[in-house]
Amino acid sequence: MQEFGLYFQEGWQHIADIKGYDHILFILALCVMYQWKDWRKLLVLVTAFTIGHSITLALSVLQVIRIPSAWIEFLIPVTIVITALSNVGRRSQPAANLQLNYFFALFFGLIHGLGFSNYLKSMLGSQANIVEPLLAFNLGLEFGQLLIVSVYLLLSLGIAWWKKIPRPDWIMFVSAAIFGVAFIMCLERMWILIHP
């Protein structure tokens, strides 16, 4: 049980670590389209992301798939750019019409899981039983993601109430900021791909 707690803690701290802000940006890009009243939809969305990254995290740790980390590090901000651009184009749609976000969460979660795998592999070392650590780490990631979403929803609720910002304008502002940061990350990481 102590090992479960260790990996659970590593999972939520890893997702909430500001150094891993690319994953935080993706979570924010996913949830910016929703409001506090949509918390159930957000829970499903975050869980879809967890399922996606759990699959590739397990496959990578078990060495079933191997993709160069430079490509993964480039593709992660690409997923953020696509999600942010999609938000801008759909900013006036109600949360009930956002089924595409579930696809983004699940499919792009596969890419993000590969980003988590190097970290988890270094923690596991040559450990034979990886089922419990994988489960604990993924549950920790889910918990951390839900923390991020909760903080974001509270902040956006407060700002929208205080400043009376229309929802489409708020989505545009946040998504544009996320897009800008992620686009710069894409360029930096593309440079690393071209000049290893």
C-alpha cells in the first residue's frame, strides 16, 4: 500500500508540476469551453484523457511501442495548438455540442501518455510488477488533472462574474493565450527535431 501511495503522489505531482506546463496547457485548452455547471461533462473529458494516456503509458513502459522522445515532445504542443484553434472556431457553441473535445481528449491523450512514459520508466527501473505502480500513477494523474480543472473553473467563474466577460470572449482570450505559448513550444521543439 505504501508503494501505491508513492506512485499516486508522483502522478498528481507530475501533472501539477509547473515544469510540465505543456500538459497543464492541454488540460486548460480542453476545459476552457466549459463552465462550472458542466462539471459532469468535464469529468468525462478528463477521464477520456486519462484513458488515452494510460494506454500508451502502459504500452511504452512495457516496451510494446517505441517512439523517439523528440517526436513526442514536438507532438505534445501540436495537440495543444489544434485544441486551442478548435476552441476559437467553436467559441459560441454550447457545451452540449462539443463532442469533438472527447475525441481530442482520448486521441491526444495517447500522445501525452508517451510523454509521461520516460519519467515513469525511470521510476520503475527493473521492477517486475508494474500493474500497481501504473494504476497508482494514472490515478494520481487523474486526481492532479481534476485539481487543475477545479482551480481553473473557480478562477474563470470569479473573473467572469467580476468583469462580466461574455463567454465567447473569455474562450477567445484564454485559447489565444494557450495557442501563443504552444505555438512557440512547437517552433522550439521543431528546431530540436531538425537540428538534433
